[in-house]
Amino acid sequence: MLACITSETLFGLEGHAVEVEADVVAAAPGFSIVGLPDAAVQESRERVRAAIVNSGFEFPSRRITVNLAPADLRKEGPGFDLPIALAFLLATGQARRNGGGEVAALGELGLDGAVRPVSGVLAVVESLRRRGVGRVLVPAANAAEAALVQGVGVVPVGRLRDAVGALGSGVSAAAARPDVGALLDEASAGEADFADVAGQAVVKRALEIAAAGGHNLLMVGPPGSGKTMLARRLPTIMPVLTVDEAIAVTRVHSVAGLLPARVPLVARRPFRAPHHSISVPGLVGGGSSPRPGEVSLAHLGVLFLDEFPEFRLSALEALRQPLEDGEVTISRALTSVTYPARITLVAAMNPCPCGFLGDRERQCTCPGYRLQQYRSRLSGPLLDRIDLRLEVARVPPREHRLAGRGESSAVVRERVEQARRRQRARLGGAVTANAHMTAPQVRRLCKLEAAATTLLDRAYDRLRLSARACDRVVKVAQTIADLEGAAGITVSHVAEALSYRVERGQG
């Protein structure tokens, strides 16, 4: 007998339809899976066999062939266990399918018949909805995540017998969609607060500008100056995630298998801080089977790179495409996948290898050649993509006693959100932050006063700015104007924007 059930496989964040066909015939016993399966799918034979027997069903001594169509599409992961088992049970007459509309299934099976969670469920269910699938059977642990997708009935199943019952009943209780609004509201509570930062007025101002316009930022300062503390508080003053943004972030984390148990939604802006020993695939994504890297896991949030010059040169240069385009493309011989990477980069470094160049209390001990070598690790094209560069000095002990008396994150976030609303009204379309404007948009939408244009022209000659750097100065100046609610860009806005382009490593 022949039976078929629908499932999906993922390439990047995109789902591709897979028809799981099971053919059971009276012939020499055997169990084979064809259709370009990987090792995890090949191992499904043993998991499926044990799960079927331990769930009280029969596993007859016949020739069983499972085909995953189309045959030229590579199938990966244990998520095909459940559809393979259901297709087998349908083919042997131990299960039946009732009800109208197409039914899909995905999930890993334990040897006892338990249906275990798998990664990428949100992206798979979104793809199934676009294909018009009416119901999808998913592991109970993934049900809340899958229910974020509207327009498809998500049926949670905890065991193989539950899945057989849901398939045969035609009417099953669908998982309720989580209250996304409540999850987003709860996420803003209990965060580290901007008020904890003592002193550092200039740096806090730069962080506010970075949050308001989505600008990348480089902090240069000695050890103990608070660079990491400041960076960790940047997400707390960024606008609260919208529903669509939260689902977009959740989709990436789900595909990467990093969505915490019983947490259906990533409700806070991501903050990723990889160690400087990270590989290129770990940072931007890749591998034999491409997976999201840190730059994609930080999508719509903050990627913090401490000890910036210590990262591999190849890894830093690989950041140039995602910083410019907001996405990263990974190409392999047989496929190419694209992951989103719209991030705010926050980098931190010491002014020199010993860390004390220009420090008021300790003297730098670095010889000139080491200082030059340290600075040369960051290329000009990479630095061109960083809008704000500033020095971070150590805070005197007397100022530490003032921690907790400054503006809270909520107060700063309100100003940031007002600036973002002005940007959305001006920009429209997919671009919602000044940092992401294209060069034509900068020329068309950013209105500089005559004196501001003159100052920018003088800075271009004196500071030897590139055309890209000039555009980025204008973008920062526009963000400063948006924070003030100004109609145009004045000379003071350009002057402040230029003040944030200090040379790296200067004391």
C-alpha cells in the first residue's frame, strides 16, 4: 500500500515542500529512506521503528520504502520522524485521515513514542500557511511558537498516538495564539537601566543617537572605563520591538535552535557579544549546512564586539556586506541562503595594546611599531561603516556615587521613539532608520542649511573623508535633528556629527 503526508525542509529561513511517501509491500523485509536524506534522516528508521512498536502499533516484516520528494532537494534534521511514522501507519492501515484540507506534520520521535521539539518550526509553519495547508501537527513543546502564525490550525501532539488520533479525527483543538502584546510589554521590565551609568555624558549622548538612528558605534578607552556596561544598556533605550519585528527575530533564533524552552517569542532586542576568537562562519554564518551566525542572531538588536582589533581580520572584513546591506548571503556549491542582519554594531577597543595611551593616571608602555600594528588591524573601509567613534575615559570615584541619579532608560527611550516616528514618516517604505538610507535618499530627503553644507565641504577636505563617510555624517546629523524635532539640518547638527568621528587610538 502507498500513503503520503506533507512536511517541509528549511534552506536558510525559507521552507520547501516535501512529500513523505511510504510504500509497504509483501517482499523481503527491509526499511529504506530515499530522497537525498542526511545522516539524521537516515537514522529516523531506528527511531520510527521503536516509536511505532512502543506506541502499541504493529511493525510488519515487509519491504518498506520511504521517499522524500522531490529527490533532488537535500533533507536535513530529525523533524521528518513524525511524518515518516504517520505515512507508514497510513500505508499499513493502522491510521486513517479524515477531514478536508491538507494536513502537514513535523517532529522528532523518541523511542517511547514521545514527540520531541525541533528547530525552525516558526519558519516551517509560515511556509505551510503560504502554501495553503490548513492544519499542521507539531510537537507540543513547539505549539506556542507555531501558533504565532495566523491562518493555519496548529495541533500540538505529545505522543505518536496523539498524532494518529488528530489525523483521524479531522477536528482537533488548535493551539491558542500567545498574547504577543503582553509578552512584549513584560519584556521591557527588569532590564538594566541607563540610570546606572555614572558620568559619561558624551558617551550616553552618542548611544542615544545610535539608538535613534540605528548607527554603528566604536568606543575607544582604557580598561575599566565602562565600555561593556554602556554597550549592554543600548538595547534598553532602543524602541520596543513591534510584533512583526519580534516574529522576525524569533524566526532566526528558532532556525538556529536557540529559542529557549517554553519561550515562544524573542520579545527583547537581541544583544550578542561573541568572543574575539570566533571563526568567520560563527560570526557571519556558514558551515557545510549553512546556519545563522552571530550577526544574524543580533538581527534588529545589538552586536557587541569587545576587543575589536583582536578579532580575525577575515571575520571583521566579512562584516562589511551585512553592515552595508542588512543581510548576509552564504553561497555553497548546490545552494545559496540569505539571512537577515540588520544590526547596530557596537565595537570597543583599547587605545593601544597596553590600554593606557592618553590615560591621565598611567603611562603607555607600547613601542611605536606595536601601536601602529595594533591600529592597522582595522581597515579604512570597515571604519567607514561606523558612524560614531568616540573616546571613553575612566570615571572618577566621586562620580560613581552619582550612579542611579541620571535619566532612566524609559525616559531616553521615549525621545528615541519620537525620533524614529519622524524618520518613518519621512522615509516610508522598508527603510525606517536614518542609518539605513541609501545615497539617493540622503541627497533627496536630508535638507542642509547653507552654513551646514559649507561646514561639511570644509570637513571633507580637511579630514579627507570618503563619499561614504560624508553621507554617514549627514545621516548622523539628520538623527540629531530628529531628536530635537528640527525641520532641517543646521550647522550645529553637522558639527556634532563630525565630533563623533575621532581617529582611532588617539588619546
